[in-house]
Amino acid sequence: MSIDSRPPAPSPSPALFSTARRAPRAPARFAALATLLAIVAGCERPEPRAASSPAPSSAFVEAGGAFPDAWPFGADGSPVTAAGGMVATTDEYASRVGVDILARGGNAVDAAVATGLALAVVNPEAGNLGGGGFLMVRLADGSVHALDHREKAPIAATRDMYLDEDGNVTDRSVVGHLAAGVPGTVAGLWEAHQRFGSLEWADLVEPSIRLANGFEVTTRLVSTLEAAQQGIRAFPASARIFLPGNEVPQIGDTFSQPDLATVLARLRDQGPDDFYRGETAALIAAEMERGGGIITLEDLARYEAVWRDPVAFVYRGHTVHSMPPPSSGGVTMAAIANQVEHWDLAALGWNGPDAIHVMAEAFRRAYADRNEYLADPDVVEMPLAELTSREYAEARAATISMERATPSDQIRPGVEAFLDESHTTHYSVVDGDGNAVAVTTSVNSWYGSKVVVEGAGFFLNNTMDDFSAKPGTPNQFGLVQGERNAVASEKRMLSAMSPTIVEDPAGGLFLVSGTPGGATIITTVLQTIFNVVDHGMNVVQAVHAPRVHHQHLPDAIVFEHGGLPEATVRALEARGHAVRERERGPPDAYFTGGMSGDVQLIMVMPDGTLSGWSDPRRGGFAVGYPQ
Ligand code: DON
């Protein structure tokens, strides 16, 4: 098998960062990223080869488009290219597991399942067995399928379970045993394989068992553990595995997870029965009893992944397929895109005040509706047809003034809150037949609730925080959500996760995309699409381009550190927008907090070849097959 990959680099390579555009204040995170690439390149796998294609020109560059001077990522890198398939993830180990499955004749669903399980081992801050997610499949025949394997509230969950006696929100939805919803990942990956897989299940689980028996520690593992270690230390069973000797493991150490390897071996041999009804279920229930949690054997036995009707909408001739509730992604993206389509975004000028104003006003309106109306479709009624209709978007767009920002409290009353960083992961896969899979999966915050199931070696999520613990009060993403998304027994919490597949105007597969980022997921995925469709960017540019975000409340446009020229900020402020630059953390931090998203994007080129890119913001890896 030959592999075409992003080049590993001892120092940032032109393919990763345009040397011409590297920030004079290039933070230590880039050195860390380079180290990561160098480390993973040294693992016991085929040496990555340099991306073979020259940097393609793009309509964006030909039209004189350029990124801001202070922006660290370039517009001139070469994407990863391949003719027979591609896997783009946040981790080289995981991408290579997926490509190996393609090489063995597996299809995109087989590769996605194996990749997802590998991420549970090598990116435990986000990849998971103890969380949940959403999976979109577009088969080569054009049919599109959406699998909801979101966590559920336990049977014993109640509306006010996260409030103290004075009615104030506690941190119990974020940390500890009560924060965990009933995990859905194992059921989801199994269901996807049952319906669409072609290789044996055991063959898809085997690579992750090997990784759980030991892999060389990467910068990402070290950095995320450093960030989360304080929370993890509070749970001895978690610290024993993830802080061996009470320390964060060192880069280059071999990190082994024997308990997890045993759970994965049972998963290989027994399928999901073990996780939901067998020995692993018993370990989860025992952990809950020990820590005062409420997930029971009955909760686990009752969990089911659910096929849902995908949301589809047309944006400038391109059909976009994304997740329906309990994800808010598809509906909110449709509502935004239908409004934005009233303007010629390219003519307004990429990253200029007019284009950002239009996007922010559409974001604001769509998030106001999202936060109010969307929730678990099995529990609440939602005006989905209206929210995604062109007529509704027209009425909403008609209230946008090009001269003035509309204060969010004129759309709905609100409160101030802050965005925060936490973690999820996305992976995109395309096989040689043109089947495509996009999966976004999460334990919510980094390392979820920080609770590892004793004897099972995996973290449980803290996704209960995606409910409105107290309607009208912000959650950890600053999202102010309503009554419909209140906690209730066996309900699924609203998500922003948006695995998305886009068709070209002729109806062929065009883009496979997705990202983490909490509330910013929706606006990030959509801007990636705007970057390609409106601004003519190639995959590298579309992923590298700085992003903006607005979520109705707090009433502010948030932009990535260095992502907006000063003149644009001033012009937006002159229209009445509050404009906030994301703050960078300490200069030596890996994830400094100044950026949003971690997009994994694959594009089908006019000649049928694949062009892919993995976001350098947190350091991922796209691998093509074969060259
Ligand atoms: O489902 C959601 O919307 C959140 N639990 C996603 C969390 C997330 O993306 C955190 N990553 N940065």
C-alpha cells in the first residue's frame, strides 16, 4: 500500500503554514504541532510521504484574496491528494488505522468505525467509548443516512437535578458522576457497521486493541492532560491510568491502557452486548454506585442508536446534508444559509465588514431560534419545516439592516455569558467508490466528567451539561437555551455537532466536513462551506481561513486571535456590534484558546480525485489512499 500524506516536519512546513504568512508572534503551539508531527512520523508505521501535488491556485487567490497579516496560517499550502480514498482526523494513528482498513478492502463505514475506536484510545480527551455523537453517511448511490448515537439522560434524571437548594446552577452537570449521560458511541458504531459495513467487526476493533496495549505518547495527549490534570486528579481511578506516577506522561513514553484493551477485546468478541448488558455494563453501574451517579444497568440495556431523517437544504445550488435534532446543526445551518443567500457574499468581500455583518446577523437570528426551539425530537415538538423554509429565512433576512447591528435583546431578551473551550473530535472518510462518512463525537469537555470507569479504563462524558440545567442560564459554552431543552428522564440533550456532507450542483459528492467547538461548530462548518462555494477557496484555504462566530447571546461577534484586521473590527463596531477577539492563553500552551474549531475537510475535485486537509489549529492528519 502506498500512502500520500501531509509531510511530517521537524519545523513547520510550507504545507502546514505559509512561511510567508507565519505570524511574527508565532506561538509555541506551532512548535508543539511540529513536534507532534515529528513524533508521530517516528512511530511503527509506514513513513508518511510528502504531499505530491503542487499548491493549486484557487479562485480566492486569483481574485486577489489574502489572509490578514497577523494570521498564522497560509493560503498557499498543498492539500493532501489521493484517488482511492481519504481519512482526515485529529490524529495520525487514527487516520492510518482508517486508511489501513480501506487498503484491506473496507468501505468508508468500515474505515470510520475503526477510526472512531482508534480515536477512543489515542485521543481520550475527545475520542471515546463513554460519550456519544452523530454519524452521516452518503453512499455512492446518493442516498444519505443520519445516525444519532447521542447520549441520553438516565431514567432517574430530573429537571432540577443540577440546582442547589437556592435554585442556582451547580457544577454537577460538568464534573463527576452525575454529569454523565448514557453513552451512545458503542451502539452507534455497531449500528453503522451492521447496516453498511463490509469487513468483519472484529477486524475493525483489532487495531484499537493494539493501540490500547501501548502507543507512543503524542504532544496532543500531553497537552490535553496538562490542561485537564487538576480535574482528573480528583478521581483516583482516572489519575491512576492517565497520570501514571501522578504525572502527565512524557512525549515518547509508551502509554498503555490495559483495562481499555480488555474492554475492547470484549467488544471485538461480543459486540455491544458486553458494553450495554455484560461485564462492562456492570463496571459502569458499579462506578455509578460508588460515585453517586445515576446510570443503571437498565439505562444501559435500554440505550439505542437511532436513524433519523437528515436535514437537507440547497445553498447556491449545492445540496447540504447535515444532522437533524437532537443536533441543532442541520436546522441552524439551513436557517443561516437561507438568510445569507440573499446577499452575494463574495461581492461583499471575504473577511470584510459587510460579509461579516451579514453572517453575524444571520447567525444571531438562527441561534435565537435554535436556543429556544430545538431539543430532543422524541420529547418536544419543533417547528422544523418553518425554521428551515425559504419563506421564514426571507422574513428573517428582511429584518437585517446593512447599516446597523440588531441588538440581540430586540430578537429575544437575554443575559451575558462567556464562551469556553472544551473538546470533541470529528473525522471525515471517503472511499474509492465514493461512499462518504462524517462523524462528530464527544465526551463534551476535555476528558468529559473526568470520571474513568474503574476496571474499564475509559472516561465518561459530561454531556448532561448540554441540557439547560436552568432554562435561560448559560451552559459552559455560554449557550442560553430554553425550557424545551430542560433535563428530563431518558431525554437526549441538544447538540451543536454537525457532521456535514455537501453535493455539487450536479448532485455528486463534493465536501465532507465537520469540527468540534461547542456552540461554534455550526458557524465553523458553514463558514468552511462559504469559503469554498462563495469565495473559491481550496481545502487548505477553506480550513486555514480565520472564523467569526455569533450565537445570539452573548451579543457579540467573536473572532479568532489575529483573524480580523483592525479596520474591519472598527467598521463592525461603528455599526453597533460588540466585537471580541478570542484570548490567547499562556504562550507555551498547545491549545491557547485563541482559535476555534478543528475542521477535517475532504473535497472531491472535478476529475474525481480527493483533496483533503486537517485543521492545524489543534494539529490533525489527513491521509490519502493510494497515491
Ligand atoms: O454536542 C455539543 O454540542 C457539545 N457537547 C460539543 C462539545 C464540543 O464540541 C467541545 N469541543 N470543542
